Amino acid sequence: MTTFKLKIFFFLAGTIVNFGSGCATLPNVSEVIDETPATQKPRQIVSSKGLLSAKQSKAIMARVKRSVSSTDVLTRLTTVVESVTESPLTRGNKVSLLSDGQAAYAAMFKAIRHARDHINIESYIIEDDETGRKFADLLLQKQAEGIQVNIIYDCMGSMNTPDSFFRRLQAGGIQVVGFNPLNPLKARDKWGLAHRDHRKILIADGTIAIIGGINISRVYSSAPLKRKRKSNEAPPVHWRDTDIQIEGPAVTELQKLFLDTWEKQKGAKRSDRNYFPTVKEKGTALVRIVGSTEGEDNRIPFIVYVSALAFAEHSIHMTNSYFIPDDQILASLTDAAGRGVDVKIILPGITDSQLALHAQRHYYARLLKAGVKIYEHDNSLLHAKTVVIDNVWSTVGSTNMDYLSLLNNDEVNAVILNHEFAVEMEKMFAADLANSIRINRDEWEKRSVVPKTKEWFINLFGRWL
């Protein structure tokens, strides 16, 4: 049985088992915004030395707004986000953009080699290929040097990785946890296959972290095509993705997420390590770590996304790999375009799931009619999940614009308030645009009824794609 068929089988099995528990829904973000008092001030910002004074926090937010001639909308967005999360806005972070797998892996290997106390890794997919084995060899070397390595992998995402791969790590002293086993007899809590750990986190010594959309797999290691593909060519191996490296107080919040998952999955008792060292300020970026886990009250990345889109004033530039949005995201995008915001979305033109591609295209007509500009990436398999808004608000993480990410998965994104970083995001977005084809509204509407019908039908099953 192929990988795709196995995933469908296990997912449908889990769906049938969990059917009686009811169908989860996404929160009403308009109600969240309306219920947050307009006069409410943002909470104080956290620095490496602790909570800043209200005066200091206000001054920092004022500087951010002045850097892009922003209004009080940024402050309003911050208060709405804070109404649904306890994760603080932290200052003093250095955020480095890793705009492809090769750059991300170089940064990961460097962080691993320089680790002196511990290494924590959480990944949806860890493959037993040349890339996975390079990671394994280096991690085993660090463990032998006395650096404690802890790994969480998702049992669905890594279902093709043989148990022998993880047994080798464990034999070398590395502590390994498989998230939410497929076998119900091994369930650590309520069994449900739809709940997956889709995060990608690497933390070294509690002082440096790398997060984004990149799994541990060789598909990220190659270079993209140097030319446009022809219609009779097979999709390239290369996956185009984005990670970021964070140094500073925000790393502490990622560490909390990792250790919380470790406890929930009943990982082995952790060795006595300095998981929460004193973290020095490394840069000027304000960063908030936004995580989600199972439960209707924990869909925080969704609330953050919709709120940010709703408050955008000038530009929304988004890349996303599996775009099957709900009505609130669609309304936020079309409303923004209607009020004059420059809304551009880059989506995959090459895919690992034809079903997801057809479902994605079902939404084009509505978006194009509203003035949203849509592009399909054409020289790699686009897997990035990024947004940059108004040249100041950015997010990079693991969250797709589909129901699996928004409703079921454990996800993590970093929200960055920093003009300089947003400029780097815009440069990356422009480079992706150069390798993308714009969807023309007139041509799209003139397509035959066959693809339109196929897209409509497949979209009926969008919650399960």
C-alpha cells in the first residue's frame, strides 16, 4: 500500500472512531475582536530581565509604529491577540530568515554542533534517508559527548520511518517520544488519529531556536529548478520552504511548548539540564510565540491570522502550501482587497497532493473577483507558510491554511513585529513572485466546466484533505 493510501486509511479510521464526539468548529474571530475592549491596553512586554514597565512597553510599541508610519491599529491587533493567549510579547530578539532548506539545515547543524547542554527537536517528519541519517549521526555524536538530546516525532508524519531508525537513537542514549501512536493500544490518552504534531522546532541550550515549515527530509536539500518546467516534466524533488532562527527571550516560550508536549506524551523523565538559562537580548525584534494544541479553545494561530488580515491597512503578502480556507479567512482577504489593501497570495503550482491542488483552486474565482492577486509557484513544490503585513507584522511557522492545521494539529508560529525583518520577508516574497505565474481572472473564468466541477466536488471533502 502506498504512503498516500496508508495516510487516507488511517485518517478515515480515526475519523470514524471519533465521529460520535461531534465536529469541532473554528472560533468566531469577529466575536473575539468585539469582546476585546477598544480601550484595553496591551500587556507589558517581557525582556531578558523580566517584565518591562508600562511606560517602557508603550515607548517600544510607539517606536515600532513610527518605523512604518502606522496608526493605532497595531496596538489594537496586539490587544486582541493577547486576549486569547498567555504567551508574552518579548523584546530583544534576533530573528534570521532562512529562506530555503539548504540554509535551514546549515543553521540547524551549526546550532547542534555548538550545543553544550541539551538539544530538543520536535518534527512532524523525520525520514530515514541521507538527510535524516546525517542528523542522526550528528545527534548521536553530541549525545556521546554528554549533550542530552530529546526528540519528539509524529507517528503519522514519520510512519514510513522504520522503528530501527529510532531504536538506534535510543540505544545511543537519546530520549525519543512518538507523538500520538497509530496503534490505539499504545495510546497515552484519548485515541484519535486526527490529532497530529505538525510543529518543526529545534532548540539548542535554551538560547537558540529554529522553527518554520521544514521537516527532516532530503526533499528540502536539493536546489530548485533553474528554469520554468515544461508541461511534460515530472515535478521536481525540491521543496521550497521557510524557517527562521531566533535568539533571545522568545526561545524560552518555545522551550515551554516543547517540554509541555513532552509531559503530555509521557516522555521519559528528563535528565537534569539547564532548560531555562538566563537568555540575553540579541537584537531588536519583538516576537510572540503562538502555539496551538487539540481543543476548540486552543486554535490561537487561526485567531491571530484572521485578526491580522482584518486589521491590515496597506499590504498582505502571503505564501501557503495547503490553502483550503474557511469562510472567515476568505472574508478577511476579500474585505481587505475591497478596502484597497494590496493582497497577494502565492500558492503551489506543483504539489504532492492533486486533491489539495484542486480544492485550493476552488477558491480562486471568489478571491479574484474581489481583487485579490493570486500566483502559483512554478519551479519548486511550495511548502512555506508565511505572511508579511504592512511592512511591520510578519509570521513564519508550521500552520497551513487548511482545516487539519487550523482545527486538529499542534502547530507553532512566530509573530515578529519589526520593520527590518519585514523588509527581508518582502525581498523573499518578491523572489518567489519571480518564480510564479499570475492567475488571470478573465482566463480563469473562461475555463471549461470540467475542472470547475472537479474543484467543487473535491472541495466538499476539504476538511479531510
